[in-house]
Amino acid sequence: MSLDNRLVALCYRIIFVILCAAGIYVSLFENGDLNTSALIFYTMQSNLLCLVVMLMVVGDTVNKIRKSGIRGYNSAFPWLKGATTMVIAVTFLVFHFLLRPFLFEAGMEDYAASFANIAVHYITPILFILDWLIFDKKGVYSRYDPLLWVSFPLAYFIFAVIRAQVGGVIPQLGSRYPYFFIDIDAYGGMVALYVLGMAVFFIALGYIIVLIDRIDYDNGFKLKKWEGKV
């Protein structure tokens, strides 16, 4: 079930763009100067991906309103939207359940409560996921999409490894790698197991998204047939 009102969707998406852009800006200029090292982290890259994708969707929504009016669904770039939903969901889940408790243990409550932190870890992920749930037409994904979506986090891993070779140590971490589980210097071949585990996690999350996409809310919450889609 989705809301088939493009005007409401457009207003929601414009608000999202403003809040997402504000969170990215504050994170990059937290101390007044551009913090380029923030761009290394998965959180910032996933937020930037959400911003770019939503700007594309806003443009498509405006175009559909001009051509077909405000009634109807807006399912622009469904494959990319699904992949981005998976990517940004991990930003929220990993921070909330794994990283947030450590911030409080380390006495960093002020940072945890800052707008920059809340924006990139909560506001952007939750609003993006809600946009997909509320406004996107359902039943559009294939059973193999999550296997392709995992290319996004794998691309980030490749980026992190290459950056480590050419960019050196990240000052605030004292390591060449942004996350311990991809720190080849510290863990060597064990990193392959960590990456494999993360890939499985991403794929599982992707299939949860596909499962929600397949539910027929108007027919007793039964799963829709694939209708020959691969």
C-alpha cells in the first residue's frame, strides 16, 4: 500500500533534501573548516548517496506532476532507490545498536546528541526509509536485486582499501582504515571473513526490503506473485 499523491510526496521529499543537506553540511563544517576526512566514512557517503538519489527523485516527481497531475505513484529509479534504502538502513542500524552505546561509555553524550550526529544517523535514514515505504509503488523488485545491491557496500570496501594505500593514516583514528573490521594492517586475512559476514548481512537486509515490497496489503497481506520477473 502506497500513498498515490505526488504533491504530498514532493513536499515530503523537498523537506528531506533540506534536512539531509543540512546534516551533511554541519558534519563537514563542524568546526567551521571543511573536514575532508569525514568524506572517508561510510556514514557520510551513504548520506550523500541519499541526497543525490532524492534530488533525482524530486526532479522526476516534478516532471510527473507537470505531465500527469498530482494523482498517481512515483516510482522513479526503483532499483537505485531500493539499493539506497538498504545502504542507509545499515547506517542507522550499525550506529544505533553498535556504536551509540560506546559513545556513552566514552563520555561523548554531547556528540551523540548533536544535530550533526542525529541528522546523519537518524533523520536521513529514517526519513529515506519512510519515503520508500509511503510513496513508492510496491512489487517492483526482482528476487535477485539484493545480490546486485551488495555491490554498493563492496564498492565502499574497495574505495577504503585504495584510499588506505594512497591517503595514509586518518588523523582522528590513528589508522589507515575507517573501520576496524576492514583494517588489513591489524587483522590481515581475517578482514576477508569480516567482509563476507557484512556482505551476508547486507544481502539479508536487502531481502527483507524485497519481502516488504512483495506484500499485497489489499489481499490479506499475502505475498504477490513474481509474474515472471527475474
